Amino acid sequence: MLAVTAMLPLVVLELLYVLVVGRPSFGGAWRGWLFVLTLLAVPLGFGVVLGALESVILNSVSLLTEKLAKQRLAQPRWMARIYGVLALPLVALFVSQMFSGRRAKEMPLRHVYALAVGATGIAGVYLLVRLIVGVRDRFRIRRWDKRQARWLIMLLSATTVGFYFLDQCLLSRLYPALHVALAAATVLSAQLGVMTVHAGWRASSKRMGRVLEPNVTWMVAAAAVAAGAWGLSTVAKSPSLRYVIHQHTALQGKWVQLSASLGMLPNKAKAAKGGAVAPWARKKSAPTRSGLKRQGANVLLVSVDALRADHLGAYGYQRGVSPKIDAWAKNAAVFERAYCAVPHTSFSVRALLTGRHKSSLGDQSQRTMAAIMRKARYKTAAFFPPAVFYIDAELFRVYREAKYDFEYVKYEFIAAERRVDQVLTFLREDRGERPFFVWAHFFEPHEPYVDHPGLGFGQRAMDRYDSEVAYTDRAFGRLVDHVLKHYPNTIIALTADHGEAFGEHGSHYHGNTLYEEQIRVPLILSIPGVAGRRVAVAAQTVDLSVTLLKLVGAKIPAKATGHDLGPWIAGEPAETLPPAFCELHQKRALIGPRYKLIYDTDWSYSELYDLKEDPGELNNIAAAQEERVGRLQAELKTRISDMEGRERRAVSVASELLQRGRKGDRTAIAGLVALARDGTLEQRRESLSTLLDMRTRAAREVMIASAHHADPGVAIVATVGAAMWGDAKSFKRLPALLNRPDLPPHLRRDAWTIRAKDGDLTALEPLIAMLRVSQLTYESIALIKSLGALGDARAAPALVAQLERVRTRRHAVEALGAIRCSSVVPDLGHVLAEETFVSLRVAAARALGNIGDNAAIPLLTHVVERELESPVVNSTLAALDQLGGLPLQGPKPLSQLKWRCEQASCSVDLNLRCEEHLAEDLLLVFPQRPRVVEVLCGSQRVAHVDTTRMRRGQFGPEFPPSALLAPLAGKGDLTLRVQGGQFVPRYVGMRARPKAALAVD
């Protein structure tokens, strides 16, 4: 009964948050009331189940405690021990999830930290149980009464609200284990509050006693279970409810998801309503207009990284950042709506150059545009950065090694103006014996955004982004002017790999949503002899390769999923072009000229937006347009089935498993393990190699079992894999393997890195030699980490050389900090002073602190005096603290702090008024122990840090943040406030805010 009652305040809390903060659109008043009723019904049903489970556990623990505790006074200790043992699996699961991320795996001594966190969790459970039992006993013997209960209820209520708000706002939709723990803490805190009410008022309340009578309890439980079943059934039948629950609730969403995983959620989703079939959903028919032909024309394809369509004047942007593109677009076909296949560079560029969606990535037999153009006797050239292979690089190995089949390639990071110089040089040196196909990819305006001289729009992130667009526009204009002047018979196409978000829908950068700001890109095509026009269709970047090939008369690949846009340039009605299709993780999007559907395959709900009336996608009208949603869902399923049909081949189950494994599909691991154990010899070889590349612990046993196989191809791979997962016998066999001249290079690399992790210094020279010749980014990173783990200063020159490579630079910085070699201080100082990426400057500061050489103090001091980016200043101050470089010479230190302490916090007046120091920043260095530190200007909080909520290593592998930069704002006295007792900072100072550095967003 208490568990059911505890759900009521949680329902009220969640309802208030959703209605006041989230304010979703329910699509009608009755749907709003339905949401309220299900929000009440489902938790009540769960309260009964939870209460029954808790009752069994409580009674069982009480009986066990009575048997184990020989004295009554010892019962609390035994009870706390038992609960600690029961909590052990949950704590272990939480810790394993907490340390399973990529960054966590890179932490040194990760297992030591994991054990420490687990031990702390168990100790916390023990202390919490002791505290609860102690409070319960005080109420039982009436040492505490209503007065103490009121204070305790207030504390527990605040704790419940705090946990709930953290669950809603902290790292939203990231780290599931953290949010499950926060939800559990919210429910537990609410239950303790209800128990406190019961303990404080039971003796004086007859009504409370009657409510808790068995007959009443059974009736309430039955009603709650019935309500919960009705609520789950209603949620199962209503996609609009699932949308609101998934997008806006914290507790309800977890209860519904748990029900689904346990098979408790009835599968009663309504079938999509019928209605007229859209023109593009009918049987395929040829367009009424023919496509355009420009056989023998040159082709120039320009793609711009992270370029949003709505930031070009050709698409209505009023800021004037793209005059060159806008002028050229007046004589070109401008597709008013165009979309990338995936908002990730690697996947999107691959789709652009092959005309195929992401779902076909496992089949790398598809010929690229360049290969087809070469067969059509075109001279091909490409100018692009390594960034096009950053995401899941192994999936793109074939394309990376072949450089997308271009003959002439410039493969490097370079500014747009210099990129244009490269293209113009190629064109001038080309003899003109064959028509050319040139692809140039400009990396601007990708993050970090740079404010280019003479092209400034402000210091916000979007302002600097626009400056990058303007810079790229100038370079593009110079390129197009030259081509149109000297090569008038040239088809020119402009597009982008994805867009960029600036806080819309709560997201930043790209690769995390399918909303317009991330997937809508420019697509502009100028064709000799064709007048400029606006084309009101939903085109795709996968259409562009097919269109260009068709224009020049080249053969269209049979597996291409794009469409020739020529008929629509010629005037074909927009409605006859199939809608654009985009995908990302579990979401799929289908976009027509006006309406856009986003479908979540995990939660089975849809979002529908009218892009004409609601271009910002703020109003989900799926609930009000069920018939349209049904048609679009049917078309989406048809579209996916059609693409899968193109990829379907007559392959065996083993071939499918191996193909999925090569794509990195971890759901194939179990099948690959079985194949490695029982398959044919060839299948065992390839499955073991694939499992080794996937670095999965699930393969440990089959690796150990296969290490002594008679076939060398099986035994060698298995020995390396078994040694990687800690098999001592296989580790001892590594020297013999390394002496084999026929050992494949990737296995030799893995064998040496395994020995390096064990501290074997004989691996040093081979690792250095491999690093110096390695051209693969993922391989170089593995070698750098191994050298850092060895900690030998002889690796410093090889690691310093890696600072020249963008993709390996951060790992090299961290490794240099790990080897603690004083000779690299100038190199790290250069990175700290000159590097553009904030994360790299932060890593350089930490590395200098780790090295421990006082020669770095002047460098770090100079950075503190001129840097504006808060993370860099914080890490630099922490490094100075490590080196004993405080107090600083430039900023003036503050002293004579007089603390005022209350019950839960202490504060100190710094004898300054904020409005008199708005051009200055407060620098604060504090002890590395859990504290909540706040900087206040009057009542306004301008900065804070809460180390109690941070995992060790969250902001770096060596030490947690211990410094704070607070730009002053507002009016009033400048004060520090610390929760949890008095606090003595190591350093408090003021500095003049630099004017030359970039402003912090």
C-alpha cells in the first residue's frame, strides 16, 4: 500500500514537469486527458508490483536477520550487510555500464576506478540501510514524532524533486545506466517520504489505520493492477501517447519500456488507416518528360562540409554570407528541398559518390562515380580531407584504400582557398585530351568555427559559422569563375554532406537527429544551355550521382537507389518524384515536397510535420493527421523493403553473419562465435579474424579453445585473440609468433600492443617503427596508446611527429603526458598556444601538468592570461596547481576571506561588486574533493561546479577538474558559496578578460 501511495507524488511531479516545462501538443483535449489518466494508471499498477516485490524482500531479509543476529542490537548491522550483498549485482551492472563507453575505456587504471566505484556503491547501500533502520527505530520508540517527521519529509521531498530534475535534464538521452539509477533514486526517495508520513502520523490517525487494513489494501491493489493494465493497453494502442511519453517523461517512459522488454505491453497498435495512395507510392512508371543529355561535358562536383541550406541567400538567408553562390545559382537549377542520406560525413559522402543509401554499406562491390566515369573515358581527380573517413573507418576501408577510385588525388586537410589552388593547378596541367570529372570537398564550415578576417558577423557560434560560409563562398566563386571562363561546357554541382544544429530541438553539431537543420542541404546544378529555375521537389544527394552520370551518358549502376533528376529539372511535376529517405540509428525519415514523417522503430511512433506551415518542426501533427501518417508509414515500409530487396543476395547464413560482422554489427557476435567453433575451416578463419577486429570479450573462450588448432591460419589468429583477453598460455606464445616472417602485419601489430600493455619494453622499438610508417588512423591511435602505456621517454620523437596529423593529435598529446618526458614541453606548449580545437588545448594543458616540469609554468601562466575558453583555463589552472605555479604573477590574488556558515553551506564575500569588474574574470582553484562551488553576483549564479556529480576522469584521464573560470555578469556583491561545510580554496584571483581571444558561447 505504501508503494502505491508513493507513486501519487511522483505522478504529480511528472505531470507538472510535462505540462509546465515540456508543454507538448496532444492533438486534442481528450488526448491530453488520456495522457493524464495513463500517467496515473501505469505507475499505480507498477506500485503494486513493486510493493509486492519489496514486501517479499523485506520479510525475507527480516527473517534472515533474526537467524543470523544473535543479539538484537546487532540486527541493523546484519540487515545492512544482507542488503549490501543483494545490491552487489545491481551495482556491478551499473559500474560495467558506466565504464563501457569509448572515453572510459581509454582511462588508465580503468579497472581500479571501477572497483573503487563499486566498493563505494556497496558501502553507500550499507550506510543508507543503517540510516533508514535508525530512523525507523526512533519513530517506533516514539523518540521522534511529527516535528521531526515534518523536517524529514521536507528533505526527502526536495531530494525526490532534485533526482527527478537531474533525470530529465542531466545528459539527456545519454548514459542509460545513469538515468536508470536516477529514476530508482527518485522512486526510493518518494517511498521514504511516504514511510515517514506513516511513521509520524500513524499513532494519532485512525483513518490511516483503516486505510492500511488488509481488506482495503487488497481492494486498492486490485484496482491499481486493473488501472495499470488499462494504461499499458492504452499506450500500446496510441502512437501519439508513446511519442509524448518518450519525448517528455522520465519515469513513465522507463516503466513503459520495462513493460515492453518483459512482454507486458500488449501489441495492440492500430493498423495504419487507409486513404488515397500518394502518386509516388503507386506502381513505378516512367516520368512523362525525358532527362537531359550533355554527353562529353566536363563535370565539377563541389561538396561543402556541414553547410545548411538555409544559410545561403539562394535559399532565403538574408545575412548576405554567400553572394558568389547566390549569383551563380540564378542561372542554375536550385532544388528547394534536398536531403543527405545520413547526417554523418563518412556515410553521407559514400552515398553521394555511389548513389546508394547507408543500408547498402556492407556491400562494397558497388562502383563509384569515379570508376564509372573513368570507364566512360573521363579524367578523374579528387581533392578531399581525411575527415570523410572519420566515422567507423573500418567500414570504409575499401573506399579509403581506393580513394573512391579517382586517378588524381589530393588527400589532406587544407583551407578552401588553397584547395581551389590545387584544383586550378590540376586543370591548367591537364592537356584536355579527355573531359574531366573533378570532386572537391571543402572542410569549412565544419566545427571548430573560425572568424575569418574581413568576414566577421559576431562572436557567437552561429556568427563564426557564417564567417566560415562566407569564406567558402569566396573560394567557390573563384573556382566557378575560372571554370566558366575557360571550360564553358562544364556541369557544376554544389551540395553538402549534412547540415549543422545550433540548439534547435535541443541538439548541437550533427549526427543526432533527423530534423531539418541537420539533414537539409543545398543541391544546386548548373547545366550548359539550361536556364536557371527553382525545382520544388524533395531531392536527395544520392540522386546527384545518378543525375550526373545520366547527363554525360554514362552507365547507371543497377544497385543505385537514387533517381535521375533530369526530368524534374525539365519540368516534371514534383509529386511524381519519390520522397527523400534519411536514416539515423533507430529513426527513419520520409520527406515529400510538403510533409515530413519521422518514424522511431524502437518505440513505434511517428512524428509528422507540415514543412510549409511549420518549417521549424515545432508542432507534431501526427495525432491530428492519422490518415496521412498511415499512408506515409506504408510508403516508408515499401521504401525500406525495396532497398533491402536491392541488397538481397542468395547467400548462406554464414556469409550473412560474416558480412554483418565486417560492418561492425555486434548483434552478429553470437553467431560468429558459433561459426568459429563449428564452421568450415575457411569460415573459422574468417570468423575468428572478424571477432578479433571487433574486440569482443564474448570471443574469449572460443579464442582460447582454437589457439592450439592444427591449422596455422586458425591457431595464429586465436592465439593473438586469447592473449588479448588475458590467457597466460597464449601470451607466452607471442614471442614465437613474432619471430614468424609470415605473420600478417595487423596480427604483428596486435601482438606487440598486447605485450606493451603488459609493460614489456621490448615492444618499444617495434611499436615506434610501425607508428612511423602507419598510414591508417585507427592503427596509429592504437600504437600511440600502447607507447603511452609503456611510459618510456624514447618514444617521445615518434609521438611528437604524430602532432602533425589531425586525427592522431589528441592521442599523441595524452601519450606524451603519460611518458612524462621534459623535452616535449615546448611541443605541448605550442599545441596549447596555437591549436584551434578546444579539446586539444585542454589535453595539452593536462599533459603539461602530468609531466611535472616547472619549465611549463611560464607557458601555462601565459595561457591563463590570454585564454577565454573556460575548459582551457580550468585545465591550465589545474596544471599550474600540480606544478606549484600558484599564485600567478599576472592576475591579482584575493585574500582575507571571512566565511559565513549556515546549516548546509558556507559563503564568503570577496569585497567586490560585479558591475565594477565586468571586464574581469574570477579564477578559482579548489581542493580535489567532492564539493559544490558556486560563484554569485548578487543572487545571480554566474558559474558553478559540482564534483559530487562527476565521474573521475570525466574531463580527462588523469585528474578531475579542480579549477573554475567565472566571467562576471549582473550586479551585486561577488560571493562564493560552498555546500557541505567550510572550504578553503587554494587560489582565488582576478584577471583582466582578454580581448583578442574568441568569446565563449
